[in-house]
Amino acid sequence: MQKRISFYDVDWDRRKAVGGVCLSFDDRSQVDLRPVSAEELALLATVLRNEKPVYYDEETDSLSTRQALVGE
């Protein structure tokens, strides 16, 4: 089930060369996406920063800029 992302935090550990993204949703629940590579972190941060609204589906582990249609 998709949830609309309200807030996000991005972090990068230069020594370990690994990062993460913590997503917060309208219902105040959270999901922590880590570890992520530098390339994935850059892509996730770009989508989260530039697109509104953004949705996350925990079942498929996917980000989307549009809400899924009923029955998809």
C-alpha cells in the first residue's frame, strides 16, 4: 500500500561509503532505507527534493510520483 511521504532525512557516511534515507509519512510512521550506494542516494534525494507529492510502497519497495490507481 502506498503512503505519501511528508518528510525525509538523508545521511551519508564518508568513511564507510554508505548512506541512508529515512522517510516519514502522513500517519507519522517511518521507514529507514539503508544501506544505499552513492548513486542510489543521489537519485532518491533528487526525486524527494524535486517532485511533490512522492509516495512509497513498502510491499514493492518503490517510490512513485503518482498515486496507484485502485486495482493496480
